[in-house]
Amino acid sequence: MTRILLVDDDAELSGLLAEYLANEGFAVDVAHDGEAGVEAALAGGHAIVVLDVMMPRLNGIEALRRIRQSSQVPVLMLTARGDDVDRIVGLELGADDYVPKPCTPRELVARLRAILRRVGAPPAESGGGPIEVPPLTIWPERRSASLNGEPLRLTSAEFNLLEVLARHAGRVVSKAELSEQGLGRPLARFDRAIDVHMSSIRQKLGTLPDGRSRIQTVRGMGYQLVPD
């Protein structure tokens, strides 16, 4: 069974979600504060962490920061509806996606499965070999990437988005395509997740020899990975 860590100080809500997730075939561990959540997340054994932002003592943002210091386990944030600041900060710190509260258990399960699918088996067309866009090399089966021979530290969402761009290197990929293929969900109106992830990937890839970003924004169309 796929093991999920649910971190939420609302005991009643987390109990209901845990029961629903169990009925959907997941094994669920629950932590009711950020410190316990960080400890459990770093102990390993979980395929994904569901992390509420609003918690006492140690909030979800700081908990995510501590998790990302030593782990790339996928993290889905639960954010207050309409709170763009928490969403953007969470994504910048390495969250893979977010779901605004209140959310339906069905929506939560759909988002979880989308993330788990994209960190699982590589697409059939990968053919077993690496994707090379010099100086970038991506190994889909290993879910690893390197730049100039040096390993790139990427979250699961960043890896998938970069893989999509690499498979279409030199051409523009729309945000809708990136959301569908990289995040596993349709692009929502006013959704800034793609933009925030791309900003992080840009920083990790550095610049071309002429000083331009390796990922170019084509206004009104999407993003393009530019080879050296």
C-alpha cells in the first residue's frame, strides 16, 4: 500500500481525511503539529506528505523548509482558499503542488494520485535512454538530471516540468501542456504554480554562455528550453 503522511492540527478533519484515504487504498500516518510532521517526514517510508499551512508552534511553511533541507519527498500543501502568498512561498520552497481548503476528499485524492503517477514509472516513449540537451542530461527512469556533469537537485514537480521542456527542446511548450504533462492536472485560471516552478528551475540551470536564461518565456505562449 502507498503510505501517506498527513500533517494537520485539526484532529477531526485529519481523521475524516485519513478514513477516506484508507478507503481509497492508502496507508495513512497522521501528525498533528509541524514538529512531529517534520520528524515523521524525515524518518522516511512515506511516498508523499500532505502538509497543512496553518498550524500552531511550527507552521507548514517552516515545516516544509526543514523537510527540504534534507529530503525531496513529494509534498502537497493545504492552503487557505485565496491565500496566494502561502501558495507561492510554498512552491518556492519546494512544494510539489497545493490544494486550497476547504477541499473535498475526492479532490485531494485526485491531486495525490497525479503527483504519485508523475514520480512513478517514466513515460513509454522514454525508450530507456537519457534525454540530452547539452549541457543538460536527464535520465527519466532514474528520475535524475545533471548539468555539465554535475547533479541537479530538483523536486518531483521541477523534474517533470524540466523533462517536458527537454523532450521539446527548442520549441515553445504552452503552460497548459506543462500543467497537464508535468503536474498531472489541467491548468486552472490564475494558477501561478508553473511560473513559480519555472523560476526555481531557471536558478538551478544558470545561464547560457551569452548570459540569457536557459528557459525562455514566450509571452502569451509558454516556455522554451534553449540548448547551448
